[in-house]
Amino acid sequence: MLRAAIDGTEFQFASEISILAAAKQHGIAIPALCFDPRLDPIGSCRICCVEVEGEPHPQIACRTPIRDGMRVTTHSPALEAFRRELLEWMAARVPPASFASDPDKELHGLMRAYAVEPAGKARAGIDASHPYIRVDMSQCIQCLRCVRICDDLQGEFVWHALSRGDDQTIVPDSGTTLEASSCVGCGACSDTCPTGALVDKQRRKANAATSATRTTCAYCGVGCELEAVVSDGRLVEARPVLDAPVSKGHLCVKGRYAFGYVHASDRQTRPLLRERGKWVPTSWDGALDRCAGALQRIVARYGPDSVGVLGSARATNEENYLAQKFARVVLGTNNVDCCGRVCHTPSAAALKSMLGAGAATNSFDDIERAAAIFVCGANPLENHPVVGARIRQQVLRHGTALVVADPRRTEIARAATLHLALRPGTNIPLLNAMAHVIIAENLADGDFLQRRVADFERFAASVASWSPERAAGICEVPADDIRAAARLYATRRPAMTFHGLGLTEHLQGTEGVMALINLALLTGNLGKPGTGVNPLRGQNNVQGAAHMGCDPSVLTGSVPIQENAARFGAMWGATISRSHGLHLLQMMDAALAGRLKALWVVGYDVLPTLANVQVMRRALEKLEFVIVQDLFMTKTAQAVGGVFLPAASSFEKDGTFMNGERRIQRVRKAIDPPGEARSDWEIIAALAARMGHAEQFRYASAQDIWNEIRNVWPEAAGISYARLEHGGLQWPCPDESHPGTAILHATKFGRRERAALEPIQYVPSPETTSEQFPFVLTTGRTLYQFNVGSMSRRTPNTRLRPTDTLDIAPPDACALGLENGEIARVTSAHGSAQLTVRVSAAMKAGEVFASFQDPRIWLNRLTGPVRDRVVQAPEYKVTAVAIEKAPAGRRKQGTSARPA
């Protein structure tokens, strides 16, 4: 324990921290302009200098450690005069207009505190090219915070300092504008900038903030926390939360800037009924009566299993819990699912069957503990940007070995120690060959195998024939690279894996995840820090939606229905059916066959999302009644909706989300819902009451629902709202003294001592190239847009990514006579679409890539009927296509500002 006096008062400190941190710990403010807690201190501004007894000169507080017996003075007359002199020098760069319009900038606040007036002149030629960040480097004070945070936190290296001293200038890597640079729009530079040199445009336009509410991002499954800043009842800014356990003071371009959808002009704010083909506004009573009457009529005529309910990855845990409870208690059916079916249900099935829990084994914090990371079928720098940045920074700054298996040379692949550019659909040969090498070269963890793994001999026999040479002929990865990847993963321990939809959205998606688990079991990379098998979940609460029971085969907590129906029925006061319910794809099959008659879709635009969309449309059109509950008039609602129920966004309600590392985090209401929109849980409870189940759905708040969840799900019993006030908790957390579980399987796999290795035989996709369809199309997400764009396309992100593109290798583009920005027609055996061409060196010849965010393109007209062999997730990643220049001829469209 250290003892030191600051401004005459003695304090105790548990560890050696900087003087600046020590003073802040006890509420003593020392001015600092080059300091950011997310960065290593450099002390260049010197405004944080303090006097230390016995030292002849002032000491830089951000860099000087507190020492036992130290006596520090923070605000002597000499120090204050020195600081005022520095501020007057800086004030020469501050125009009065910027001083007035950006009052929250640190420099401007210090100038007010020291009565220093702005003395700069406004200049012409300010760079306003970027949709979110305004650049005026005439106001720069050379603190280098923008350069360092871009390098050290995001790892993008956009900002560069040229020359030194008074001649130093900060410029983007384009040498011209920020929009033309490699900037990914994360906003860290403008967030850290203490002057008007870099300013968020949204902040500048807003009036003075009236509130700031800590909540959780509504985009991907990373679970970044942010402060939702409100002015005059409108959300005007999203600020990163510096002590957030996942994001650690960082956000991506969507989390920080793409919140404008909540105030979009086409937001639906009143209940609607379809009358003679047209939408007609109605009251909530009218809408709920129509829903209740139709559902009761259909159940009475066709039985409970003629109705399906789809929960939402964008809704809270509480709301998904009520959605599945409604299906089982009010309707009497297990026909309930969510969008996890089409993305990571293969992950959940594989992890649960082999390891006992269908969720990530480890935490994002294990990134910094791993000696090696294997990213398989994921593009985290675009799709999970904050986690992607953490992975890349470990590689670039700390020497962590990184293996990336991806058909494209993505940004994360460029940073990799080894990139395995496999052919789409060949994950099993690659992973089996890696297992072959690990066994053949005696790289397995013998002690772990002996203590905790079963069926080794059977598994070893199954991969004995999968030599790297055999796999190389199928997956088009050199045999030596397969060996190198296996050696890196097996010998650089601890090693962890991350995987995404490039592994799961295949004919053998579930089996692909099982093959990845095999590698972890062979090498002992489970149950320890820096290890594990971790799916990167795509949407903010897709893990939570399924875990709450929006899955036909399980109840809340992901427990099987057969063994738990009676227990849940007793708690709910209902008889729970044990019949096998239909999942999403089976619902579509049943609708096409005429067996499913009604569907309630909560927060999920099913029609453009599903593969083989022409057949899915026919299935939906055969339904007698469809309820759509959403923020916007979705494609599903436009095509087949009968009732539209306007829902609140996550910024307009309370609850919890579950991120990809099993962390439960609070969602807090920051603004009121527009018009008559209601939270999803209120709508579900109201409809349950209309259908005679008011007592079973009587809740006063989201917290009431969560407390019921804690009662039915023992592994979350210790996760109270009160405990979540101070940060998220990871389940299992069985009681309120439990700290939560960061790492699963430390001693057991569920209830089992051992986990069995699973032999996986390779089954090629029936989607194969031919003379008619010579290219392989794979689909996925991009940085600036999200899923089918229902939220992100209603923001200025559309300037950064105006439309979907067909990414194609230069030799293929040349052979087809296609150039950047032209329109190509892409045709498969299932349909056709037109896309803007983007010639990209990231692509291999014979393979093309496209995203699916633009509803005008409707990419899923191309994808086909192939499904995962275990859980029937669609195979979005392999479609044989033909490509030609569109008949309209040469026509340029905007493409991403980000270079390909």
C-alpha cells in the first residue's frame, strides 16, 4: 500500500499508478489535453504538469508514477500561470465560431476555466467530405491523439503526422479528404480530439444535451455499450462508454453514428389493418381484436400447430421470452423460432451436442490472452468491428499468431500470419486435414485427451485418410499451408477460434462447427484462458432470442422440452405441449403445403432474408393470416401482412440483451416511442390478455419479466437488474454472490466428464459450377450496412455504402468486359439480380461475393434450396452463377468509399 499527499491531503493507493490517475481517483482534477485513458500517456501537451516536493522541475502527471511518501501540488500560482500561457498559445488556433459551437471540446472548456479568449481565424477549405466527421486541421494543437487512437485502438492507421514542431501537420492517408481515405468511420479520432480540428457533425448540429443514458448497441452481437445522448426528445449522439467490459471505450461506425433510423420519416407509429388490399390505420383495440379473433379462429379450425411465432434477434431477452411463452401457453404450440435458424443455429447445435452448452466457451477478453487465434469463415473487421480491431491489434502489436480461413482476402486476412483461401463449401476437408496433421505429427495434448476426451481412436481412424494433399485437391489450399496452420494452432498455446457464417451457412454447417470443436479437443484448447470455440453472433440479441426459448425444441435456458415441459407448465399455470414444433424453414414448408395457416413475425423481415426467395414468397402467400410487428413497413408486411403492429426500438424501452460471449447487459430507455408505438413485450402481453390469458402475462415492467426468467432459468438466477447496473454478467450465474462465468468447461462438459471427438465425413454441396453457371457466389455482410438494411439504410451510412456490389477478381472482370461501377446481371438456377461491379483483388478467379443489404436488388433471388443436414439452415455461401454485362449497357453507380 502506497501513501502519498496530494494538495496537502494524504491518500492510500493499492498500486503504483500515475499522478494524474491518483488525483482523479480522489476527485482532484488536473487539466490534460494529450491524455486519453484508452491510450498510453505521452505527456506532449505538458498542461498536466504538477509540482512534486524535492523535484527541481514540474513533473508530467500523466507519465509520472505516484510513489510512497510523495507530496504533490496540482494548482500552485506558478502552475496556473504556466497553464494559462500554454492555453493562450493554443487559443491562437481557435476561431470564435468553433469556440461557441463546440463547447464540450476539452480545450474550449479549459479556455473558459482560465478566462482565455479564442484568437484564431476561420479558414476556408474545411474538409466536410465525410458524412459524420468534419475536419479543420487549422485548429490542431499537435496532441497526436487522433493519430494514436486510430493506430492503437482501431488499427487503421488513417492519420499521419508530417514534419515536426510548428510545421507539423496531420493528414489522412489519402493525402486529400477523409472520405477518400481508408477511414472506417469509427469516430474514435473525433471522439478523442480535444479541439475543433475533428468534430462529429451530428454533435455539432444538436442543441444542448438534456440527458445521456447508458445502454447497449442495437447492431451486432459484440454488445458494445454506449451513451445515448438526447436533446429535445431526440437521439442526437452515441458516445462510447469508457469502462464497458466488451468495447472498452470504442464503437464502430454503426454503433456510433447509425442510430438515425429511430427518427426516420417512414417509421410506423400507428397500428394498421389490411382492408381490400390497402393499409388502413386503426386503434390498438381494433388491431388486437383482429389478431385475437383470427388466431382463435385458425386454432379452433386447424389446431394449435397451424400457427407459428417468430421471435426477434433485435428484441430484448424479456420480449423473446414472452414470444415463446405466448406460443406455448396461449396458442398451445411449439412452432416458435427466430432468425438464429438461418445463421448460428448450427453453432448452437454443434456446441451443445459435443460440449454441453450451445454458446461461446470463452470471453472476448481472451483475445488478449491467446498466443494464437484461428478465425474460420468470419470477417470480424467488417461484421464485428470492435472485436475485429482487438484481434488485429493483438497480431500487429503483440505478435499473436493469426490463421484466417476465408475464400476472400479480407482485411483481417491481410493481417494474418497465414491466410487459407479455401474454396467455398470445403470447410470439412480443410479442418479434417488439420486434425490429421495434429495427430500424425504428435501435436495433440496427450494429457487433455487422456483426462477429458473420448473416442480418440475412432476419430483418428476417420481422419487418417485426410492428408493435406487430399484436402488441397478439394479446398484449393496448398498442402504446406494446411500443415502450417495446424502446427500454429496446435503449438502456439493457448489458442482460440472464432467462426462465423462462412462456417455455418452450408450444407454441412453444423458438422463444420463440430470439426472445429474437434481441433480444440485434440489440442486441449478448451476450459482455459485464451482458448475456446467462439461463434461471432451476427445480431445484437440472436444468442438471447434462441436461449430464451425461441426454438421449437427447447425452453428458456436452452433446456429440452421433453424433460422440462412439466416444470415450466407448473410455473406458467399451463399444460405445455411435448409435440415436436416446427422451426422457421419447416414453417415455410408447412405453409407451402397448406398446413401452416398463420404466422406472427416479431422484428424480422423474413421474405428478403430467406434463401430461395421465390419459393419462400409462394409459401408466405398461402398463409391465411400474418401479423407483422416492426419499426418499418417491411417487405414481408408489404407482401403478405394482414395486421401491422408498430414497435418501439431498443432506445425506447428497457430490458436486456445477451451478447456473443453470453454476457447479459442492460438496455435502457433513452427516448419515448414515436406516436402509438409500443414495446414488443407490451404488445405480446396485451394480445395474450385479449385471448384470455391476462393473469399469465401480467407484468408492470421489463424487470418483472426478467425476474420470472431468473425463476425458470437457474443459470441466470444471480443476474438481477440491480447487479446489471454496474456492468454485464455472463451466465452461468446461479446466485447473487456468483461473479458470473467467463470460461465454460473448466472441469466438465455440461454434466459430462469427457467430450467425444466426432468423425465428420465430407459431403459436397449439390450447388456446383458448370458450363452454364461457371462462378461460385458467396454472400455476406459489410461494414457500413446491416442485414437487409432496415435500420442502417435509413442513416447516412448509405453514403458510405450506397448499394450492394458484385465483388469480382480482376482477371474475371477483364474476361467479361466489366469495369468498376458497371451493372452486371447475375443468374443462378433459382433467379437473377443486377449488381454494381466492384473489381477487387480480394477475390479469387472463379469466385464472386455480394452483400444483401439493398432491398432494390433482393440478392436472395439467387440463392437456392440447399439446407444444413442437421438443423436446416440455408446454404447462403455456395451458389453457382453466370455473369454478364446488364442489357442496359454501361451505367455507373456509387460504390463504397472504402477501397476494395
